[in-house]
Amino acid sequence: MRFDLKFFLKDTIRKMVDFSTTPQNRGFVAPPLQEPYPPGAPLLALPGPAGGWPGIADVPLAKAMAARRSRRVFTEAALTPEELGFLLWATQGLRKASGPAGFRTVPSAGCRHSLETYLAVFRVAGVAPGLYRYLPIEHALLPEGEVENLAAAVSRAAFDQRFVARGAATFFWTTVPERMEWRYAEASYKVIALDAGHVCQNLYLACEAIGAGTCAVAAYDQEACDELLGVDGDREFTIYLAPVGKVAAGATGGES
């Protein structure tokens, strides 16, 4: 049986929602800006924007936009901590926290920012290979544990697209829909998908400043990704991923 899934792309749902019944309008406290973590957990601090991003090229925006490509071939070079910190800040960095809202480097419907960033780290100087979660408030990495044969697990979670595990790190974005549902109820899901697009485009542009490339990946094994990241697949689940790696000068990749 075929369903008319085009409905998801329309904003008709907004006319069907009784917004007076949303958790926000019923007086419920907004969900936190990021998922909590255990007290005393060891965090890996990242270089941040306060220092002015030394070592990161000042690439004109128009040049970055013109150079942007989907790149699937990477060198064996590692990212520096400054480069990783820059990419994470560019995609989910917190500019200012204001009560239940967090103003970040990317737009989000109602400033609700339902996304979490996980990293499969393969080659980052000073960072042990393994799984991490990015904490925007602290601008730090939270270790999520080691995975036996991480590259094979990441590739398998992306339907054996091997290039996904050949970069220096693979970005995974999950969504916690409750953060958006608090304000928008059933109208949340289209804008969550739009938000993911904002984030990944910033990753593409930021990569141009560090001599790196990326490729957005929307074809993945949902259950395998969720299991890899340790999320429950219901309250929080994978929505998007992208490998990042250094590229050789003049290298090209599949246009998209």
C-alpha cells in the first residue's frame, strides 16, 4: 500500500494543531538545551571561538560556497583539535544561552534546536579513537566509549558505504523531538528535518576553511545507527550523518 508522504513536505499540519494544548502553552518547563550527562564525567575541552580560531583560514563566504562539493575521498591526515572544535562550533556552537532557548550558529524553528551531535573519531590529534558526544554548552567532547572495529561498525550502519568510515571523523546527528514538540506539537517533524539541513550545510562551508571535505548521508540503517550511538530509537534517534576528512589539493568528489 502506498501512502501520500508528500504531506510531510507541506505545512498543512499547522492548521490542524491546537497550539493551546502544547506543553509550552500548558505551562510545562522546556526540555534542556542538551542531553544531560553523568556528574563528574571526564570531558575533553575543545579550542573555542574566544581565541579567534588561530590556524583556521579566513575564507571568504562566496569562495567557500563556490568551492563546496560532496567529497568521498579523503587523505590519511588527522584533524587538529582546533579544526575539530571549529567544525563543531560552526554546526552546533552555542552563541548565547537565554533561559530555555539557546542561540547557536545555525537557525532552528523557534530556537528549539532538537539535534545532538555524536562523533566517531578515527584520526584527530590528541583525541583517542572512539565515540563521543558534543556538548555545546561546555564546548567539549563527552566520551561515549570505545567500539570494537569502529570503522566497520560505522560503515555497516551506513549500509556498507565504506567512504563514510574513511575520513578523520564521522558526524552523526540525532534528534530529540521532545524539544521541538514542546512548542510545535505535531508540526515539529518537518522543521526538525529542515534544521538538520541547516547544520550540514554549515559543515560543508566550514570544511572549506580547513582543507577538508564532507558528504551528507541520508541513507543509513536506522536501527544499526541508533544502536551504535547508544540511543533508544524512540525518544532520541539518528537523523543524518556526514564523514569529514582532509582532501588532497585539487581533489573533487560527487557533485550534490
